[in-house]
Amino acid sequence: MGLFKKRVAIATFACLIGTAAYAQDAAFDAWLKAAELGSHQPKEENWDDIVKKAKAEGEVTIYSSSSSVNALAEDFMKLYPEIKVNAYDLGSEKTIEKVVREQQAGIFAVDVVNTAGTAQMFYDLLPNHRIVNYVPRYLEDKIPVELREPLLTQVIEATVLMYNADTYKDAPPVTNVWQLTEPAWNKRFAMKSPLGSLTSLSLLTSIVEHADDFAKSYEKYAGKPLVLSDGIENAGYEFLHRLLKNDLVIYDSGSKLATASGLKGQAKPPVTFSSMHYINKNGSDDYANAILYDIDPAGVFAYSTYVAIAGQSPHPNAAKLFIAFQMGSKDLTPDTKLEKPYRDGDSLKKLQGMAAYFKVGTFSPRTDVPLPKGGENWPKVRKIFGSAEYQRDHVAEVNDFWVVETSN
């Protein structure tokens, strides 16, 4: 093929790509208008009309990173039996991957996307029209702006440092995170692998982002400035490096971590990085887990789990109703009295989709709702949050660091 023909072919291909992208954008804009989403969302929403349309649509499909999505689906159908819920518990990484792959193939099957993974949600799915932020108007003044823009936080969750309060009855075993890098804790600190878990990888990235806090914490502990190992960039990476050199133990599931740290009768139980909600296994499995709230620099690493409507959702009104349901009823106040079982009767009518999450470890972003029993100190707890920008720019290098460190 001659140079001219090659240029014509390239120009034609580029034109076809541009035409396809324009057509896709036009379809998305038309869908937004019809669904009354984005800039077309009314200033005042008619919820009687939304519910009527949702019932006419008859079903809603959810892709979620949470195992609680099945309970959520059951509770929604108790209140709205006319609407079938197709719920898929996929984990954070697979939720995002499935949405992207389907939409790339022109398949628009999902209505609601429910997951953590801040960087991917903010900087891939949202700008590429794979999801649309949706906040019911009546909730806008009840949720801080940073928890509803650019995406709505369904719940705030956390990875925490847990220890065994049965073994350590008098006091926690450590008060500074750097103690966990010492020989006394060799093979006695555990976490879930970040390879395949966006939540665990985000945790590590948050630690690296807050390297200054970890450096100050080391100086408090050791009484001298931290000296970085060869090739280590900052105190966050150094902390992870020393944990791994101290034979950090990797588990393949969060529930196994809860067992490892919480099983009673152990002489030397490990400390673990665990999802905060596993503290509830103390009641269900008679564990003795406790959270290291007062450890320096922090024992709580908080993150948002987001909820959004999928781009070109086939059931947009059912999606709106499902999201509103997830956030709890209009009738909730901080003083609302709730009785167990939360997923039945009057408690379910008030909590709605919050019922399945109404326990320590998952907290609503709403400022006008009660806190679960045992979680009353949540507003005062020292927390580390990772930023979306840092996650976007550094999560890949943190992943690479982990791969290299664990392969040596």
C-alpha cells in the first residue's frame, strides 16, 4: 500500500472511531434525558412517579463488592415485591471489571454499581460514562458534600488493626504500629493479600500516602529519626518493607483473619489488618477481637463504598429507588429507637437498606441517622483516609512494590 493510501486508511479508521464515539455519547445523552439523571435531574423529584415507574420496569440488577448485597436484595423485595432484584456479589475488582467489559461489548445489563475502588470509580468509570452519580434530592443537605460528590458514598467502612482481648485482658499488646515490625511479632501479624483485592491495595496505598505520619510515629517509638532501607522511598514503604521482612502472614479471606486474631484461648495470637465489620463475629462466633483505636499513628484506615447508577441502565427508575432504599428512609433521626431484628417490621421500614449494614464497621454518610450499638465512638475515632488523587497516581507503583518485595 502506498503512503497516500495508508494515510487515507488511517484517516478513515480515525473517522470511524470518532463517529462511533459520537454515536455512543449521543446515546448516553439521550438516555440521561429520558432517565432524568445528571443535569436533567429535577430540582424536586416526584417520588410517587419514580416508584410507579420503577414498579413498571419490574426489575433491577446490582453488581456489588459486598456479600451483604443478597440481604439487601431480600429486604428491598420485602418492601417492593413488584420489583425483582438480581444481585451479584463480585468483589471490588471483578465488579469494576465486569461493568467495563460488558459496556465495551455494547451490553448494558446492570442498573446499580456498588463498590469501593476510589481511583477506578472516580477516574475511569465516571468520566467514561460507565456510571452516573445519583443523590436523591431530599438527602443532599443530610450528607456532607465530600461524601456525595463526585460519587455518593453508600457506607463508610474501614480496615482496622485487631487484637485478641481474651489474651490481652489488661491492655492492648501494642501502642505503636512499629512494634509490629519487631522480632516479638515475627509471623504474628497478618493481613489479606492486596493482589486481587482493591480494598487491601487501597489500604497499603493509604499507608504510603501518609508516610509523614508513619515517620513521626517511628520517632516517638524509637526516640530517633527513621533511617530508610536502601531503595525505600518513604516511611510508609519502609513500614511495609519491615512488616514483610518480619514474616508477615498472608490470608486468602477476611473471615480467616477474624478467626486468627479472635479465637479464644491462644497464648500468642496475631494482630491483623481486618475489615472492621468482622468485629461482629464476636457475637456470632464467640471471638474476642478488639480494635486498636489508640495505636499511633492510627488503627483505623477508612474508605468509602460508593453506589451509582450504571451508564445506560435499562431500569433507571428502579435504580433510583434502590439507591434511595440503600440510604435509609426519610423518617430516620439521630434519636430514632430501633429494635432487633433490624431486617423486619418497623425497624426495616425505617432503616430500609441500612438494616443489613446496621452494625459496627459500616457507617452511613448521613448526619441525621442513629449509630449502631457499639459504634457510638465512631465520630471521635482517629482515622486515616486515602485520597482519590493519590490512589489514582500511586496505586500501580504500590502494587509493583508489593510484587517485588514478596518475590524476593
